[in-house]
Amino acid sequence: MRRHSEELPGLLDEVIDLDKNRRQKQTLLDELKSELNNGSKLFGMLKQIGEAPVNLDNFSPEQLAFTKKYSSIELVNNQLLSKQSLEDIQSSLRDLSNRVELQNEEAASIDRDLIRKSSLLPNIPLPSVPDGNSETDNKEIRSWGEPPNMDFVPLPHWDIGTTLDIIDFERGVKMSGSRFYVLKGKGARLQRGLIQWMLDLHTADHGYTEIYPPFVVTEKALYGSGQLPKFISNIYRDIEDDLWMVPTAEVPLTAMHAEEILSEEALPINYVAYTPSFRREKMSAGRDIRGIKRGHQFDKVEMYKYVKPEHSLEELETLVQNAEIILKKLELPYRVIELCAGDLGTAAAKTYDIEVWSPGSEEWLEVSSCSTTEDFQARRSNIRYRDKTTGKNTFVHTLNGSGLALPRLVIAILENYQTNEGNVEIPEIIRDYIGFNSIERVY
């Protein structure tokens, strides 16, 4: 059990037992339906014949067996001598029909339990995924850049944002409650410019098609992408219309081609989308909840791929590189981490996290998580393509990755580009998008 989940072994046993019961139930149902079918045909034939003796040579063995089992009709030299048992057969058919109906109801109940339980099962980690129990067992694959050499003690972003009057924590809480904040002035423009720049980079340089999806989705969409039922307590919901606020653009981008058969020529499909993301974050005490690192609402640019199975791992590496180039162009030090089996997300078969160094917070912050789900989401969403060679419909593989996530990218810029005077320089690559070169203190 490579995922090292305490609940998973018991859940697997339940799914196996339910599947076994369902197969046994189906065998019984098939037998009952066969008897009901043969008995109905026999009853119809006998009813049409009348009272004369009937030669049964043309009756099937199943029909003869039904006659012997469910009626008192006397057979002598394969001749039907009496018709008084037609009522017996009719009564037996009614009983059989009731038994079939009951068994169908029981089978449907097992199906519901089987779907509910099996939908909680996570994806299977790929053989190349390292073993491990938690994030402490994840492996650093590579790093890029060096932390800035500062001749002063760097401030965390919550102090920088307050001093520069670009983040308002108090008014965010006043408007919406804890874990909300307001970006003001150049802080808001910085985030907006970053989003536009990343979308332009991914579409112009990396070949993605930009999508502007709805920010609310159906329950079916969340199930298809793997967020439900496991993360139901983390997702905001409009009960009246039964719509759910997106926790990530991955959800609507998966649902875009649900229940579709794509042409092989259309693959790969590369989408990129900006959405806000809404999540009921489970907060811990201390530094983890300071500033804008974790909130119930944040912005994100998401990359998404539909690919043929044999290209899945190759496309995952491309996805990671597309995310990395953002940080290289911003000249922010980062590292790439391969997640161990015990730290994988529910839908992921293999995942790389990209973490950027934030000197004021003194920690690595995840700004991207890139995964292949193989056919996990495609099966749940019924997304296939027609293979020209075999002529068969085959499930696609889907991949997703942040490219990149805000506001942690904003945190990294504020903390890495701060100056001794308390100002923040803007990375040169985005100055045209932002419209200014620095954020300066107003005395």
C-alpha cells in the first residue's frame, strides 16, 4: 500500500466485498431473468394452443424444465395431457417477476455503495514515484538560482505590504471574515499584470489555448476531476442552484470534454486559464497563517493537457518546464520536488512541486504543482479518443499544473526584490505589463 493511508486498506476490502456481492447478485439475476423469459414464452404458447393434447418436441429444454419446476402439468410420452396448470404457471411467473424486481433493487443498492466507496479510492502511483509516508520523504530533483545576498534583515511580506500600503488585512477581514485581505494600488496592479503576462507567455511561447471558464461548476464536474467526494468539506457551494465555486481551474478544464470522444488528430490539447480559486483552508497555528500565504480566495493561472497515453510522462516534463520558465524569467530562486507516494494528491499518479524561496518568510513556498493523472480523471469524466490504428475508443491521459499560483508569486517578488530602504523593485521582465519599476514607501 504505497500511499500509506490508514483508511485505504479497509476501504479497499469494502470495495472488493461489494464487487464480489454485486457479481453474485448479477449471477442470480441472470438466472431468474432467464427463467422468467422462458416461462413467459411457454405460457404464451400454451395459452394459444387451447385444450387439445400438445406435442412438446419443439419446446426448448429450458421451457420443459420450467414446466416441471413451476407447474403440475403432467407429461406422458412428451404429450401435454392437461391445461389446468396454466394458472400455476401464471402464478409462478408473478412470483418470479417479484423476485427479479427485488433483486434489481438490491443490486442497485449495492451499485450505489460500490460507486460511493470506489470514488474515494485514490489513483495508483506510477512505479517511478519514490516511496515515502509524507512530505518529509519527497525528493529534490533540481534547483535554480541563488537566494539574494542582502546586507540587511529581510522583512516578511506582511510587513512589506502594510508598510507600502499595498495589502490591507484589516479591511479584508471586515468585509469577508478571517483569511481574506485586500490588495491595493500597486499591489493589485502587480497581481493583475502577472496574470496577464503569464497568460500571454503560455499562449504565445508554449502553445496553449486560453480559456475563460465559468467560476462555478456542477457536482458532476467536481466528481469527474476527483475533488468529490473526498474534499467536499473544502469546497464552497451554492445550495439553492446546486453549483460549486471552483477550487481550481482544473475542474472546469476537465469538464470541458466530459462525455466526449475526441479525434486522435486533436491531441494533444493544451489549455491555459485564469480563475480565482475558492477553498475552505484548514488552518494551522503560527507562521503558516500569517500574511497572504493561505486564504479562502486566491488567483491562479492553470495549465491543462489532454494527451495520448504513450505521451503522458513526456508531457509532464514539458508542463514542469513551462512553469519553471516563469520563475527563471522573474529571476526567482526555486527548486523542483518530486512527491513521494504517500504525499500524492488523490487524482495524481505522479507529481512535481515547484517551490520558490522567500527570504522574509524564511521558507520555500509552493507556487506550482504539476501532475499526470493518467486516465483517472478521463474515466470518471468519460473522455476518450478514437485510436486510428485499432479503431477503438481509448481513454485519454490528463495533466494539470499551476502556471503559476498567486498570491505566493507576489510574496516571492515582494520578499526577494525588497531593498534596504523598504521599497520593492519590480522584475524587469514584467515592468511593461505592470506599468512601473518599483513600489516605494510614501512618508
